[in-house]
Amino acid sequence: MSKYQFTASNIYIPGTDLPENLLGINEPELLHEIEEALLQQAYHIFIAECEPNTSFDEAYFKSLHRRTYESLYNWAGAYRTVDMSKGDSLFCRAVYLEQESRRIFRLLEDEYFLRQVQDCSAEKFAGRLAYYQSELIALHPFYEPNGRIIRLFLT
């Protein structure tokens, strides 16, 4: 059974919490190991590619997910199209996902992608990072994995 509840979706292998994947993996430990290996590679790649003028906008965020997981998931980098929840927590409704994502990234751009906040106190910078992290977690834009890609984005 999936850890998420959702409206009609074929994203998970029936009776499991494993997403359908391009490698046909149905062993949870192996799938998580591969996801983790891809994520570690992404940290090295994206940190090396990061430049002072990198625009940490929505397109960049989606590209992180796509480029990190496109060898594993055919939906990598695409926002989900169904409503999802975990326990009693409902993530952003799919019908509002694009609109809310644009709002969040517009606010982030208005704050110059937090470049100026870095010159402020550590508390203020941490507060703004926490705000955007919580907004993106509530958005839960991708089917899987969201928390890890959000942490990569905010690194």
C-alpha cells in the first residue's frame, strides 16, 4: 500500500508504495539505493554548475528533478496531475499546483532568490529558507521524491 493517498493514479506499482520505474525495480531497498545514488550524483553536478548568476526559478527547480531522476522515472520533472495526501495532510490540490508554484517562485524572485538575505543575520536567512522549504513541501509538486529534491534545491 502506498504511503500516499491519491485520486485515480497509476504512478505506483499496484499494492506497493513503489513508483513505476523505467528499470522495472520492485524491491524497495534497491529502488531507494538507486534514488539516493542519483541524488548524490546530482549534488556534485548541480553544485559544480552553480554560478553567481544562476536563476533559482521554477524552471531550474523542475530541471533539478528531471535531470536527477529522468533515468529512473518517465515523469521526472513534471508536476503531478492528481491530488495527493499523506495521513491527514492534503498537499496542494493538483488543479492549483501550477498557480501556487508560480506564486512561490515569483516571491522567491522578488527576494532576489535570497541572495541579499545572505548578507543579513543568520536567523533571518534561516527563516526565509525555512519559509520556502515549507511552502515547497506543502506544494508537493512531484509524485516522488519531493523532500530530497527540495533539499537539493535549497542547498
